[in-house]
Amino acid sequence: MNTERLTIIEHLMRWLNLKRLIFAIVLSFFLISVVFPFYWMVSSSFKSYAEIGGRQAVYIPSALRLDAYGELFDPNNPAFQDFLANIINTIKVAVPTSLIAVFLSILGSYAIARLHFRGKNLLLNGVLLVYLFPGVLLIIPLFAMLARIGDAVGFNIQDNLAVLVLTYLAQTLPVALYMLTNYFRTIPDEIEQAALIDGCSRFQVMWRITLPLAVPALVSVGIYTFMIAWNEFLYAMVFLNDHNLFTMPLKISTIFNDPDPRPHVVMAASTIMTIPIILLFLLMERYLEEGLTAGGVKG
């Protein structure tokens, strides 16, 4: 038994050198930095207020209490928050934002990547330049512009989820256009030229050839824009006043700023908000990796 134990240690010492030791330490540090905050959030949603607010940190809750989740979803709870309505509102905003951003970016990025016209590089750089401005700088002129359009057409921009989708497109379209344009440029132009010679129209070429090759990039752009709309707080705070239309970030902020502090409820709501994004990344991991690293030529 001792001989076997020494042999394992000897093998480990031979495998472990200074370079691998440093790599293991750095990797462990980053893993702990990423995993521990998520664990703390999830575990805190099951803690009592005394465990969260105590002087000594409680890393493992004494029991799996569902009080926080009951307050969020149980109508019979005296402090019922109706968090399901906030989830639905967030979905109503995030899904259309992602779909519209992908659709419009397909048309715009394909035109920039394949069609020849004056100033297209300047146009692409100008679109990217808009994305570099912080959202807080764009929100005032955007609000004023939409208010004038709303007065002229006859609709209210306040408490309007469709208007909120438009504001999110102002944030997501620039980066979506830039990402897809670079991906379309990696697809060999000869493939499309051969299809055009065979009699396909430009739209048929894009639909039958380019888009199937660009599926990983489309998924990457879709997830990225969905994540922006899912987590967005500033624009929702400005355009939404009705509590029944609040998205999840606004609702979490409302619970956090309540005079009666309930950090375990905030942690429970944050957990519910975070898990769908994590699951989406895990399910689409293969497409995300291909979309961010692979070119358009399929072996």
C-alpha cells in the first residue's frame, strides 16, 4: 500500500513542473472568481435574514428555505411580488429584440460584405462608432426623438414595451452588424458567384448558401443581443413607470430599495434571472465557439 502511494506521488511529481503549477494556480483562481459569486448568490437565496446579515459569513445555509421564492411566486404570500409577470415582460422585450436585430443585421451586413458602393467601410466604422458611445449619452436624444415621433404619430412612448424594443435595437444593431459583416467576409465569394452563374438571384444565394454557412455567427449574434436586452436596466428605468410592465432588472432594483430589506429575495430573483442565460450558453456552446472562431469554409 505504501509502495503504491509513493508511486502515485512520484508520478505526480514527475508530471508537475513549475509551468504546470503556475497554470493550475492561475486557472484555479479564475474558476473560483467565476464560480464562487454564483454559488454565493444561489446559496443566499435559501438563507434566512439572520444568516445573510450576521457578522460571520455563512457559506452553507442551515436549511433549504423557500421563503424567498414563495414571496416571488406564491399569490398567498403576504409579500407576493408576482415575479412571473416580470419574467414575461422581459421575454416580451428580449426575444423580439434578438430576432429583429439578427434579421436587420443579416440584410445590412450582407450588403456591406458583398455589394460594392461608395463609403461602405466608412458606414461600417460609423455604425461601430455609435456602439462605442455609452448608453447614458444616447438616452436623452433618443428619448426626445421618440417622443416627437410619438406625438406626431399618436402613441405614448412611456410604458410601451414595443418602444423599449426599439431603444434596445439602438444598442444591439451596431455590434450585430459588425460581427456578421466580418463573418460574411470569411465566406468565399466564389461559392456565391457560382450560384449566381447557375441562375440564382442574390436573395436566393443569401438564403440557400450564405445563411446556412453563417448559422454559428447568427446564433452568436442572437444570444449576444438577447443577453443585452435580458439584462438591460437604464433604458427600462427611463421608459417604464408602470410596475406591471417592469422587467426583471427593474423589479430586482425595486425589491432591493424597499424600506424593508430582504436580501434573500433579491438573491432568489437574481438566481432566477441568471439561470436561463447560463442554460442558453451551455445549450448553444458549440455554435458560439464556431461563430466566434471558425471561418465560413466547411471542410
